[in-house]
Amino acid sequence: MTTDEPQRPDIARELIARAMESAAHRAKRVRDQLDAVQLGQGRHTDHANTNVLRRILAEHDWPGHRLVGPDAARAAWSIALHSDDDPAFQRAATTLLGRAVQAGDAPVQHWAHLHDRALITSRRNQEYGTQLLLRANGIELCPLRAPESVGKRRATVSRPPIAVALETVRRRYTSDGSADEAPTVVLAGAA
């Protein structure tokens, strides 16, 4: 991975702006601060972001560190991660991100999160335990394939043990009471 100037700062700016707007919206959603109209606007924004990322993928392949820089590559990952309304797109993005990881142009942790998310949105069990549900009564793992070996799989993608990840997420989302009476939300990026 590189720290040089990105080849396409224009794409980088667009990805970062879109991901920041979506992240702010999701934070309000987790805190149950949105009405029905705002929830619908958020879904529209996610759909528009998916379409922008789809265009970028078609023109440039995965927007990795060399093309857009680390911050915008993370923004692209976040957009793909939250493209839940298009599981086929998520799977395709996972493949392209995997190629970028193999080329040293993206972090393997991003691939693991997106891979798990694509599995969950396709109604399959996740592999690495990165996808969690925030419910009013606490945080729980989304369904997990072969839980007895998840620690070994997590180690291959530079993730901490599942117990450490769960405790980190619990502290982040419940220490201030933000999970109280919260809607069910799939969390990502923390585990």
C-alpha cells in the first residue's frame, strides 16, 4: 500500500463526502433520532452511493490506496458495506476488493468485513464474526459458520479474538445508553 498522492483525487473527494454523509445518517439511526421520511432519505442515499460506486468499479476496478488514497478507499469499503439492498453488487465488490488486497492495495480487514456482510445479506452464515446486531437488549453476533474455529479464521485476516471484539463493540454502543430502546441495526466496522 502507498502513501503517495492518489491518482484520482476527484474520485477520492466524492467517495469521502458520500461516506461521511451516510455515516452521520447511520449514527442518528442507531440513536433512533430519525423519522420515517429521514429513514427513507437514508435508503435513497445508500442506493445513490451504490450506483456511484458501481460506476467507479466499472471504470477503475476497486478504488484502492493507489487510485484514491487510504481514506477514500475506506470510504468505498463503507459504501459497499452498506449496499445491503443489492446483494449481487456486494458480492461483486467483495471479489474486486479481494483482488485489491492480493495486490497490496487494500487492507484484508476490509475484505473480511465486506465478505461477511455479503454473506449475511445473502442470508448465509458469516465467516469471520464481523457482523453484529444491535438490539434493545444488547449486541449479538449475526449467524456464524463453524463458531469453534472462528478464532483461527479471524487471525488470518488480522482481527482480534471474537471476545475482545464483542467487548469493544459493547462498550462503544452501550456505555452511554445509546442501545436502550434502539432499533435492530446491523453493525459493521467495529468487530
